[in-house]
Amino acid sequence: MNRTKFLEQLDHARHQGLGRLLLLAHKRFVTQLADRVEQSTPRGKTLPAPGRSLLPYIDIEGTRSTELARRVGVTKQAIGRAVRELEDAGLVTRQDDSADGRAYLVTFTEEGLERLSNIVSAVEALEREYESVLGASTMRHLRRALAEIANG
């Protein structure tokens, strides 16, 4: 195969590869979501950057710090810093975990739950926009396919 054809195929594969498309779609989604959430957030109440990436991993009933570190794929120390920032923002609290003395339970405050509700509303609005572009059937298939990929 000549070099030009090889480079064309390589370029096409890079730009149409599933991994890259998922990454770019995720980046766009996160950017659009952050813009919407920021617009609906009172001045001076913006989410700390580490918190934006940690919030999706905290269960409504609370999550152990060690489990958060595993889910996010970072060290317990990094989780500690991110949780501290969310605590300082009034969005979460930490409680000693009686089942594991090395860990603590991260739970949402009332303000944190209210902010989470605003985020969920923004996500739902984005999903409606995507559905208007893709159509209801394609959106159902996309959601099903992504869930299958995500859950193995």
C-alpha cells in the first residue's frame, strides 16, 4: 500500500473511531452541561472543578470515600481534596464510617441535593435537544447501546 493511501486510511480511522467519537461527544456534553448549570447557579455559588467530576459518583444515600476513589480511578488523597472542596461549598458532608475506620461516608447536604436536582434538570433538557435532532427511536437505541457498553 502506498504511503498516501495508508495515511488517508489512518486519518479516517482516527476521526471515525468509536473511542474518539465517544470522547468528543462526552466533552461536548460536559461543556454544554457546565454552561447550563452555570447559567442557573447563583453568582458566587459555582461548583469547584474537582466537584464537577466527583458528583456523578456519589450515590444519593452516600458513598464511602474508598469506593469513590475506586469509581473515579484516583487516590484516596485526591478524593479527600475534592470532597473538602465540595464540603467548603456546602454541597456534601463527611461522616465517619463505622464499618471501615479508614474511610468516611460522603453524603449530600440539602443544598447539594438541590444543586444536584438542577443538574438533573439541565441533563434532561440536553437529552430533549438531542432527541429532537436524532429522533425518539434513535435516542432509545443510543441510550440502550451506551448502557450496554457502560455496564459490560
